[in-house]
Amino acid sequence: MSGFSRDWLALREPFDQAARAASDAALASWRPAGPPQVLDLGCGTGASLRALAPRLAGVQRWCLVDHDAALLATVPEILQAWAVDRRLTVEWTCRQADLATGLADLPFPQGGLVTASALLDLVSEDWLAELVAHCRAASAAVCWALSVDGRLAFTPHDPADAQVLGLFAAHQRRDKGFGAALGGEAPDRAETMLRAAGYRTLRTASDWHIDAARSAADRAMLQALLEGIATAALEQGAADASAVQAWHARRMAGLARTRLCVGHADLLGFL
Ligand SMILES: C[S@@+](CC[C@H](N)C(=O)[O-])C[C@H]1O[C@@H](n2cnc3c(N)ncnc32)[C@H](O)[C@@H]1O
């Protein structure tokens, strides 16, 4: 969960795809004037393309942007394997760029679509406002999936959940390269800004539902999340280290009978 390794993105992708299915289906109602042109911000290994391309008709052109050269280098192999047996015509290019400083240089597609998944909670209020302005200027629709909304609920409960999750939430607000991060406020702020810019929005919950009793994939996901939450909480509150470590040890001991819901929201915006 720390950083955005290929392994972490692969681990979360099935949970992401299940969580975002409703908004992906809703995007099928988008009717661009010509062949769909899509700009994907913070593409990772191309998960948004894999989620959305089957929902779009016609010859699609995607521009995938990320600053991480190692992730971008995996995209051709992963997309070629994914495209086998899929009757889709998708042209795509990758572009390495720092979104924090390079937004104005990106090819916002006129009348196209601007996508991002699991990105908005990393960015600042000012950066988001700039993104909305670029999308509006290009008359582009938006599909911003999987922004955390601050809800995190474990079953069963642990007495230290509130303490540890409070530290984790504070850590999510730290600067991730874009200024103070929006964290769990991202969906509300994005929706408000889009509406103020004249967009009609559709917001859908896209929560992860992880149940360790269900599968090995759920257990691996839960273990990664416990480690990520504990690491962030330790960074945030060194004075609480013993409480956080004890929480992590109890959570690991009880992992096999634990469920976790992580709240996310998807936002579609149309002009
Ligand atoms: C949580 S991952 C999501 C990746 C992908 N969209 C997905 O859903 O699997 C966030 C992505 O944003 C990228 N990212 C973070 N900060 C960035 C920046 N300043 N410029 C460009 N990309 C950035 C990361 O490299 C990573 O690929």
C-alpha cells in the first residue's frame, strides 16, 4: 500500500473494478460528438482504460499520463495481454509528466473525457480547481473514480480503531506532491467545483468490501491495508507508536475473521 507499486495496483484492481462497476455502466450514456478521446491522469498501469474502454463505443484514443516511469513501462505488456480476445479498437499513448506542475501542458481533449482513478484524494484544493478549469475549457466530460471519502469500518471493532484511523486520516491530508491533500474531502470538493463550473454530476458510492473469510485475495488485500494504515499512523503519531503496534498485532491475529469497508466515491460530470 505504500507508494504505488505495480503489485499494489494489481492487488487492488479487482476490488476497484467491482466497486466502480455502477458508475462505469452509467458512463455508457455519454455520447461524444466524434470518436472518444480520453485523457487519463495518474494512470498507473492503465486500470481506468481497462475499466472504461469496454463501455465506450467507436475507435477510442487514450492518452495515459503518470510521472512514474517504472509504472508506465509496464503498460504496453499489461494492455496487450488485456486486449487479447477483446473486440475493441483502442489506440493509446503513454506520457510521462508531473501532474502537480504540468497540468497546463497536457492535451485536454476538446469534447472528450478526462478520467482519473484513485487520484483526487492525493491532490490539493487549488490543484483540483485548476483541473476543473482545464476540463471546462475543453468542454470535456469527467469520470473521476475511487476517491476515498473518509469512511473506514472494521468488523469486528477494536478499541483502538478510532485512535489509529484518526492518525491515518490525518496522514491522508499530508502533502502528496500537490500541496495539502484533500484526503476524504475530495469527493465533496470535486462535486461542488464541478457544479459551480456548470457540470451536471452523478455521484456513486464505490466502496471496497473486503471479507477475509471469502478468499485469499481478500486476505492479501486486508493484510496490505493493515500494514499501510499502521505505517501511516506511525509516521503521523510517533507518540502513539505502542498503541498503533499493538493494534496492528491484534488486527493481524484476527485477520481471518475480519471484514473491512473502505468508503470511496465515483464522480461523473457532463456538460
Ligand atoms: C493510487 S494510484 C492509481 C493508479 C491508477 N489510476 C489506478 O487506478 O490503478 C495513483 C497514481 O497517481 C500517480 N501520481 C501520483 N502523483 C503524481 C504526479 N505528481 N504526477 C503524475 N502522476 C502522479 C502515481 O504514480 C500512481 O500511478
